[in-house]
Amino acid sequence: VHAEPTTFGLKMALYYMEFGRDRERLLRAVENISYGKLSGAVGTYSNISPMVEDYVCEKFGLKPEPVATQVIQRDRHAEYLGVLAVCAGSLDKLATELRHLQRTEVRETEEPFQKGQKGSSAMPHKRNPILSERVSGLSRVIKANMNVALDNMTLWHERDISHSSAERVIIPDSTLALDYIIHRMIFILENLRVYPEAMRENMERTGGLYYSQALLLALVERGMSREEAYAAVQGIAMRVWNREGGLKELALKDPAISGRMTEKEIESVFSLEPYLKNIAYIYKRAGLE
């Protein structure tokens, strides 16, 4: 059910900001996993000098792990895999939004569809959002691998080998999968088709119901209790759902509403301006001006 008007640009700005946070998380995670160790079988330097560790780590651009056992502790790896999962979650979130926007009854956006491409092997008319679906599917693998990374944190004493076999799968798979779906999403966004007219048509499908809160507040400002105003607006809103007319039309005819507001006052409620007036402010605050 429609809520209130927003803009497609603001919708995309939300993802821009989230992806910016993901980038910061990823940089921190890479920093926190960039440690090495050459401190012997249980981390005591029994047969090697700490200076060797310092030298080798410096050559590889790593920092020496301050305290280690036979291995660097796996909380570092769990954080890294966790951040990959969060990044995948953000991409899945956008992919799911785009998939919904491409539904037949919505069709406000459409991911690129190449000449000769097949949306379905059985139904030639189909233009399914297969790229976005692929992003969603692979994001599930990355998110699931995070659980394995958390389990890998628990090692027996100075180290058992249970984590090793799992890490050989989850670390390269998650890293490569995230890289892949990032590039898929870049391709989708660079070639995304946006249909503003469909957005306008969809807004009008509900007969102006999205103005219900504005009408309710206008009645409260003119002395009606919130409960009375809610009941009055809900009453005509339910009639709109029954296709008895639009919200403005029914508001003008309703004695409870027209008894509190003039025709001009009712007309003034049905304006998009209040919903859009602060969009530029939000862009500026987000650094998108």
C-alpha cells in the first residue's frame, strides 16, 4: 500500500550513502586483517627472533600480530567476512528494490536487456531482472559464509586445524563473489532504464490516498481532535479503496471535513510541494549538492 510521495533520486541517495559506509567498513576491515606472524609453533618465538617477524611483515606490508598462538586469531578474519556480508547485504537490498520496481504492475525501472537476450526459455515475452536476481543469489552465499567465519573463531588451546579447510573456501569465495556482484551492480546502474511517467501513473492509482495524513493534520489544526480527524479521513479513504471517488473529491463532499475547512483550504492540502520541499536540503546534508 502506498505511503507518501518521495523521489527516485532520494531513493538512490540512500543507497549512495550506505555504499559509502560499506566502503569505510571494508577499508577498516582490511586494515584490521593486515597482520602477520612468525613467532613459532605456539607464538613464543622459541626458535626465531622477533626481528625476523618484523622484517618479513614489513616486506609484505603487514603489521606483526602483538600476541599470537600458532596462528593469528580468527576474530580478524571474522570481522573481514562479516564486512563482506554487510556489503553483500547492501547490494542485495538495492537489487531487491530494483527487482520490485521492474514488476509488471510497477515497471518504474528496468535493468538492461540486450538484443537477443532471453528472459525465459519457455516464455519469449519475459524480461526478468536476471542480473539483479544474480546479485541477490550470490549475496546469500556471502552472508552464509560469515557464519562459518564466526565458528572459526573458536580454536582449541594454541590452535587446532578446524578453521583451515573452511577458510580455503569461504575467504576466496566471498571475496571474489563480492567483487563480482559489485561489478554487476555497476553495470546495472550505468544502464538502468528509468520511467518517470510510470511513477506518476502509479501515484495516481490510489486516488490521492497518500494525502491522507496531510488532510488529517489540516483538520487537527482547525480544531478537530486527532481521533475525530482520523475517523473522518479514514472513512472517506475506505470509500476511495472501494472506487467511489478520489480522496479530494470525497473530502469536498464530506460534511465533517467541509464543515471545518473551506474548499480552497481542502484544495491546498492536495499539493506535492510539502513532500518535495526539503529534498534539496537532504541532498546537501548528504554532500550530493
